Amino acid sequence: MADTNGNKNGFAVHVRNVTKTFGTGEAQVVALKGVDFDARMGELLMIVGPSGCGKTTLLSVIAGTLVFEAGEIDVFDSPLHRLKNREVTEFRKRNVGFIFQQFNLIPTLSILENVSVPLLINGVGRVKAEKKAREVLERMGLAGRENDRPTLLSGGQQQRVAIARALVHDPRLVICDEPTSALDKDTGAKIMELLRDVARHPDRCVIVVTHDNRVFKYADRMTEMEDGRVHKVHENYSQYEQKGNH
Amino acid sequence: MYRLALKMLLGDRAKYIMLVGGLTFASLLMTQQCAVFFGLLSWTTSHMRNMRASIWVVDPKVEQINEIKAMRDTDVNRVRSVTGVAYAVPLYAGVIQARIADGSFKPVQLIGLDSATLVGRPPVVLSGRLEDLRLPHTVMVDELAIERLSLRGGRKIGIGDTFEINDREARIIGICKTDRHFFGYPYVFTTYDEAMQFAPKTRKMLSMVLAEPVKGWTAAQTARQIENETHLKAFTEDEFNKSTIKWFFKNTGIPASFGTTIILGFIVGIVVSGQTFYSFVLENLRNLGALKAMGASNWLLARMLMLQALTVGFIGYGIGVGLTVLFGFAVLKTGQPPFLLPYQLPLFTLVVIIFICMFAALLGIRKIYKLEAAVVFRG
Ligand SMILES: Nc1ncnc2c1ncn2[C@@H]1O[C@H](COP(=O)(O)OP(=O)(O)O)[C@@H](O)[C@H]1O
Ligand SMILES: [Mg+2]
């Protein structure tokens, strides 16, 4: 399968035998014990599994925010295992959009400013960045709130601001860690619908880490982790359900 | 991003005010105390500006201008005969009690000038003629003397009025402007001969000899020549200034006490702003981590922190130095306490404040460099 947007294997993300250890000696925790994993263009891939199994750690190494000891990670054309620190930063700046459980919006900046941050980091001028940010906010149904502080918004609205921020610079990889955990069921569902729409794009791959089984049904594919390893890959949600999971 | 960095800083009102306040305090304390110190130092050498001469010849034990060790009258002639001396004149300087109209005594700085040349004359005569000093029993006084020798609440004395020095009448023939002296005594100028009458009699009356070099000789050359030939001590203006200031540094607690205050200002500045800025960075660590995750380089974040630190630095510096200048204007009106603000001083404070800010920023920058972007994923 030749995909011009993906790497040479046709995957957006291709992880082979990656290990990651925290701490040393007695306090040592092996969070990733040789993980193999991949994600494709145009899909919403979910990483699920019990708390502490290494989901966030896997997401962090894929996003290039965490160094790992062994294994190989190719994201698009970038071999993260071979890049220098500076190059990884450059890679994140261009290619990755982040959505966090705690939203992580900067409270002293307006919504518009928060959303324009990735563009500013990419060296886009302020006027242009804010124009683009305004467009994306409008798509997220947040027109008119541009000058408000994030804290004035509800949790669901804040997460939509975060999604706008994650998309504003058109990244090919969107990374979400527990995006619905801080939200109620209905709001969470709306956020997941938004994320699924975001993934419906041939140039984009959305990876969502969650242990919130109410939102599993939005997955195109599911990767189940257990104790630092990928345990199973389900080609769709019904396959996961049929295997007796709920 | 720089604009947003400033907004992030301003958004934290409490810390922002704390930072500006600390840096204002530091720059005010450092600039103002230095200015008062310089002012005080300049007062120790006021004699040099109120009685001007190229070469000051004194007793060999004298180290500074405010210290008088009487010399023999014949020393004037000895100096005159030295090669390289164009002329040399006697000078009397002593603190003497003056008695005013109500019978009370006030100390004054009596200066006796060579009556032929009037060398050592005050720099600015405000009214009257200095030459009138050649009339008997006359004096020229400075503005401070007018204030001190007038009756409290009464009419200000002026030209033609008299007061007593050592039971002898002294008539004011003019008023001059002087630089205030460290000891704070008003200046009373008269002729050397008259001063001999005013001053209590002692075996030796000559305080100093003022000399000028001949054409072709520098003051320093002539001074060395005088020392060689007479074994008296001869200072050029510059040497006497330096020697006097050095003496005050060595023999008084003044530099140490000012130094302590100035260092205190520096320490308060560095501790308050370092501490506050560091906690600002710590509280923003999550935001900074998010920026880092989104691809902001360490260097970009470092520049943002430096901008934030320098911004509060410049604002605090501006307010601090502004207040110092206001203080200076207030002081110049009253003449007390001393105050001297050479342009190098605010520059020096600026450098120190920038140093403090960079230090504060550096504490934060270290934290940023060690920060793993993945922290933003942690709860
Ligand atoms: N920074 C860290 N330092 C030490 N141990 C860590 C760190 N981050 C994660 N871990 C450990 O690694 C394991 C996997 O954590 P994580 O990836 O956060 O799991 P999940 O996201 O699936 O809940 C856990 O045992 C956790 O305690
Ligand atoms: Mg997690």
C-alpha cells in the first residue's frame, strides 16, 4: 500500500519494539516493554487499556515529547529514533497538534491568542495567525468568544478551543490524551464527533488515548494495551465488542 | 510570541507588582544612596573648589585638605624660591567662633587670602567687590553665613553689617557663592593679614601655601620640585582631591555604611526578583511545557523569559531612578543631604538591574531546559 503522505511502509506512524524505562534502581518502572504499533492516514486510532498500562507514555514518544531508549519510531518521513533533540522539536512544531485531558489553555491569554500560539511558534505573523485562528474557532462553533478568557468557558467549550489550537497549523498528526475524561457524557460525545470529523481527512491521523469506554464507538481502529505492551489490535469497534469487551 | 509573553506576565498582577516593586526598591536604594555618598564625598573636597590653586603646599604630615597643620611663616619664602614656582602665597584656614548681634557664638570657616593677589578667592562673587577686602576689618561671606549670622526670625544681614570675630569687628563687604563643606561651616573670607588679627595667636599661623607653576612646567613637576627642595608636602589639585577621598575611605566608616546599604539594595533586588520570577516560572511550568510540546524551542522560551524579566527590570529601574531624580531636585533646593548624580551612576544601576534580571531569568531558563515536554500529559 503506497501512501504518499505516510512513510515508506504506508503508515502514518510506525512503532517497532520501543522500550521506555522511568527511574533507576529500586524505583525503576518499565513503562513500554517492546511496543509494536502503527496508525494510518485518515483514521481515528484509539489506544485503550487499564490505567498505568503505558498509554500516555506511548503517546508521548510518538509525539516526540519523550525520549525512549530502544526501538524505532517513524512518523511520516521522520525517524524519531535518529533525530537530534532540536530536530524533534522542529518535527513537533510542524506536524503535531496536541489535545490534553486538562485542556492546558493559557489562562492569561484570550481564546484567540491561545489558538494562534502554534502558528506563532511556526513563525507566522500575528495578523495572519489570528485570522486563521478565527476561522478555526468559527468551525468549532466558538465565533464571538474570541476575546474571552478560557476560564469563562465550560469544559466542553474549553476542549473545543483546545481542538482549534491543535488544528490551526494543519498538523498531520493529532494527539489526544484522555480528551473526554474531564467532561460529562454528552459533552464528551460531541467532542469525539468533532475529533472523528477531524480524522476524516486523507492527510491526517488522529490518535486518541482513553480509558473512557463510553467513547470507544468513535474509533476506526483500536489498539489495546496491557502492562507496557500492545495486547490486541481491533480493526473496528464491533470486533472489540464481539470479543466480549464492553 | 513576545507579545503573548508580556501578556502572560501582566496577567499575573500580584507577581508583576512584586517584581516591579522589588526592582524599583533596588534601583532607588542603589542610585539614591550612591548619589548621597558621592555628594558627601564631594563635600569633603569643597575647599578645593572654594579656594582654587594649582599647587597646595602643606606640612609633610598632612594627607587631606581638611586637616590643617600650621607651618612656619618662612615657608612661603622657601616655596617661592623653588625653581619652577611662578608665585606662592600664604593662606590661613581655621574654624573660629563668630559672635552675632544677640551675643551668641557661631562657628565659621575663616579663610585668609594673600592681600596683594587675593589668590584662593571664591569662585563666584554674588555682590560687592573682592578687592574691598583690602580695607581694614572687612570680610566677604557666603550665603550660608548670611543665614547663620542673621538673627533668628530677624532681618537678614547684608553688605555693611558687622559681627564680631574674637572681639574684633568684621564688616561685610560682599557675598560670594561657595560649595557646601563637609563640616557645614559657613565661609568667611578676609585677607591673610586681617586673619592674623581675627585668629587667636599661636606660634605658627600659616595653614598652607598656594603656588602656581611657571610657564612650561606642569603642576605635578613643580609640586615634586617643591617637595625636593623644601621637604614640605606639595599636592596638585588632582592629587589633593584623590588623597582627601582616599583618606575618608581609609579613616571613616562612611564608605562602609553606604556600601552596606547599597549592597543591601542589590541583595533585596536579586532575592525578591529572583524568587518572584522563579515562582512565576514554576506556576507557569504547565503552560511553558505546553508551549514546549507544541514545538517552542528552549531558545524561544528563554528569550520570552528574558523579555519578561527585562521588562519588569526596565519599569522598576525607570521608577526607581525617576524617584531618585525627584529626590535630587528636592534636595538641591535645600542643599541637604548631599546629593551628586553623575550620569555614570544611573548607567551603573542599569547594568546592575539588567544583571539582576538576567540572573532571575536564568533561574527560570535552567528550569525550562530541564523540563520534559511530556509533563503536559501528566495530571
Ligand atoms: N515521569 C514518570 N516517572 C516515573 N514513572 C512514570 C512516569 N510516567 C509514567 N510512569 C509510570 O509508567 C507507567 C505507565 O504510565 P502511563 O503511560 O501514564 O500509563 P497510562 O497513561 O496508561 O495510565 C506507570 O506505572 C507510571 O507510574
Ligand atoms: Mg494516561
